[in-house]
Amino acid sequence: MEGARPQGMKISGVDGLIVSDTEAYTTVIEFPANVVGMETATLLAVQKWIRESNQDPWKLYLHQTIPWSPETKAQGTLRCDCRGCVALTRGPERRTLGGLIG
């Protein structure tokens, strides 16, 4: 919804998929507002939407972003749900955590 995203956020390429009367997904390319050091950040965002019945409004259940291309200045991924958000970022060191290489 307009006004629900951060000030200055631009979006492009919105696409939606309705899986059932109670589950849907959207994808969008996000361009965050100019933040120092992130002037060219480009993110792919995926949202999961749910509702109790086809009479109820859709509610955002999950929002996740990942860097869109290797050249982007975005330095990680973001995953949000009703409990809050978790950001996973990359840095110069290569260490393993739970089998993942960071």
C-alpha cells in the first residue's frame, strides 16, 4: 500500500500470484531511498499474504529481501514476520555458521 514503505523507496516490476482464497505472494524490485553508501542498492522482495476467508482483507505474513545483483551495494538479506525482522549481512571475513559460508 502506498505510504506503507519507507520514505523515498521506489519499486518496479511488481508481480502477484494467488495460490488460493487464503494465500498469495507478491514479488517486487525495491530501490531504497538514497542512504549514505547505498546509492545503488537494488533488492528483490518477496511477500507472503494470508487471510482467514475470501471475505477478509489480505494481511502481510512475511516480507523478505535479497540483493538483486552482485553489483548492488546492498550488503545482506532481510526477513520480517510478526515477530520482527532479522538482517543477515556479509562482511570481508569468510567464516562458517551452521554449515553456511558467510
